[in-house]
Amino acid sequence: MKISVDTESCVSSGQCVLLAPETFDQNEEDGKVVVLAPEPPEGEREAVRQAELTCPAAAIRLT
């Protein structure tokens, strides 16, 4: 699994950080998503999938 994000679409809701804090963070200046682990470990993958589905801006993409 690889993660890509569209920071232009990100609305800074922080749902991804709440669901997968080992994988996502937010930029301190604008609150936009920051990917900490572009290829998350197996134990974090379900949380990352939930973050993708929960993102209100659909800014997270998994491949």
C-alpha cells in the first residue's frame, strides 16, 4: 500500500490524524495533511483505509 495526498484539496479536518496518527500529521501553519509513512506498516493499514474513506475532501488516495 502506498499513500498519496492532494494537499490542495485538503480541508484540514484532521480526521486522518485521529484515525491513523502513526501515518498522518497536520502542518502546523495551515493544518493540511502531512504523510509520515508513505508505505504504512501492516498494523496501520486498516486505519489508513478508514482515513481514506473518512476524508471529507477525498484528498487521500491509496494504491
